[in-house]
Amino acid sequence: MRGSLGGKGSFETGLSHVSFEIVPDPPPQEILDYATLVQGVSDAPVAFSAIRAGVLSLVSDDRDVTHEAATQELRTRLRVLRPVVFLHEGTGGSPRDLEQIRHRHWPIE
């Protein structure tokens, strides 16, 4: 996802080219093995599912997932990015561009 964030629709166009996958929730007994990968036990299914799906990056704004010291083992298995870092790296947008995106009102479909 490289390009400008400035033009009308360019951000949406860029996002439409980002691939993602929805995976089923893991069985509860398997989640327990991954509970130490994140700070909050409720986030373990997300970490487990991301690893199981073989993703390269997990984008999250949840501090239980993004806290570096608490998620070191998770970070050996995949890249954990906060949304602003993902957007900056993916679009090359300036801090001003990214700030405009943060304050947008997103339509709910």
C-alpha cells in the first residue's frame, strides 16, 4: 500500500488493495498455550489466530498486544504494528496526513 493519502479516495483505494483474512476462533484448549504471548488473556485468541494463519503482521491499537516488553515472544513469530505505523509505512503519509485520517468519521456499512 504505497501512495498519497491526500487525494479524494486515494486512502480508500489503497486500503482496498490490502489483503486480509478472517480466520475462525481457535478452540479454547489451544488458546491457553498462547495466553502468555500477550498481556490480556482475552487477546490470546487474536494472537493465536494470527500465528496460526501465518500472517506477517498484526495491526492493533490494543496495548495488551502492542506493549513491547510484554509481547516479546509474540514478536518473534510475527510483526506487531500500531495502526499509525502501519499506515505510515504502507502509504508514506506525513504525520499531518495521518492525523487527518485519525479524525475522520468513518461510515458504518
